[in-house]
Amino acid sequence: MTHLMPKTQPFVILGMPRTGTHYLEELLNAHPSVLSNGELLNTYDTNWPDTNRLRCSNLELLELAYLRYPVQKGKAHATHIGCKINQPQFLERPGFFEELARWPCLKAMLVVRRNTLESLRSLVQARQSGEWLKYGSDNGSAPPPQVALTIELCEAYFKAADDFHRQVVDSFAPENLLSIDYENLLDDPAGCMEAVQTYLGTSMHPCSHRTVLQRQEVRTLEQTVLNFDELKCHFSGGKHERFFETARGGLSCNGRIHVRPCSFP
């Protein structure tokens, strides 16, 4: 380390694509003492004025994120500084995850969507349409396109999600990892944010339910995956069979916010 550690608490938001990490960040940034600067490893993220930052070494990137970070309007005195990184971005930076996990006093938040098939469906929809986010002013926009998913793509994505979740759990001490259900974040954002603020050690700040970010897809998997029955038949009897159940999200909701997931299948 070539810099003195600042008097701020570093944090990172982790997750597979399309699991609500952007929504969580928006809720976090509503707190006057919290500043999360978007996707550190995304070249096109406008939170970062240095478009050449990805040429830096892994350590230099982390120093940029937590020591020389861009200060947003109204957040000059933020006490908790963070960013978010999705699983595919780690694949483009060998060794970056390990460097991140070693950052002093780092607190991680892992957002998990109970039904990984919904995460994949949403990712493919976004890639096909080019529409990654929906804001309140876009209420008249067309719904995302229906998609067909190959068995091979589903198997690879399910394995990537399982491996990534396990890697996160194994890399952070229990007191430095908070796991948040995507479904709980949607159903009870105030309760989730209370747990997050307790975990980060910030002052309690009311959670605003009014955010400009909107859900893009509200239809079921049966309505949006053209070959749903084919996939359901293939995965029947296996460990991923639950993703094809008709219940909301493919799993029952227990209403709990998990401080740390014990294991992932």
C-alpha cells in the first residue's frame, strides 16, 4: 500500500447480472453518508471521468475506487465509499477478485436472485433489445422481447452463478459479507435498507420508495421464454428443477434477510 487508509468504510456490491445491484445502489446513494460510484470495471459508466482507468493495474484500480474516488455532488463528506461489480466483469480481469477480497476492512454485499433462470432471461432480453435500464419516464415503452434459451446456455449460466456465489462466500469473513435476496429487496426495500445500514454501520436513514428506476419485466417465465416447456423437461429431477416451478420466483419466500448464506448448491 502506497497511501494512508482514509477514514471511510469501503464496500462493494457483488452479483450476477440482472439481480438488482443497480437498484440497491440507487437506494444506498439516497443516504447522505454513502457514496457508491457505479460499475468500476465498466468502461462506459459515466460515474468515472477517467475513461482510461481500465489500463491500470488491479491494485491501482482499487486505489482509485477507495482512495482517489470521484466525489459526487452533495457527497463531499461521505463516510462509506463503494462501487459495484458483476460476475462477468471479473472474468475480464484475472486476479482482480482476489485483489479485491484482500482490500483492508472491505465489506461486501452479495445480491442473489432466487431464480437464476430469471436472471439469465433478463440478461438475454437486455442484450437483444439493447435496453438495460428502465426509468419512470419510460412507462410507455414496449415490454422486453420474448427469448429462446438453449439448454447449454442455461447449464453454463447456472454453474457460473453457483461458482460465483460460492467464491464470494469463501472469500469474505462472515462479519464482512451481507447477502441480500433480490425478491426481498423488491418486496421490502425499507427492511432491506435497515439491515444494510446496520451492517455498514451508518446512521439510520429512511428508505425512499420513490426511485426513478423501474422493473422492465413483470411477466412470468412461461410467458417470456419461448421454449420454457423444453427446458423444464430437461432439468426435471435435477438440482435446478426448482427454477422451473410455477411459484413466484421459483422458490417460496421466507421473508428473511440473510446476513450470510451458508452454502449454495
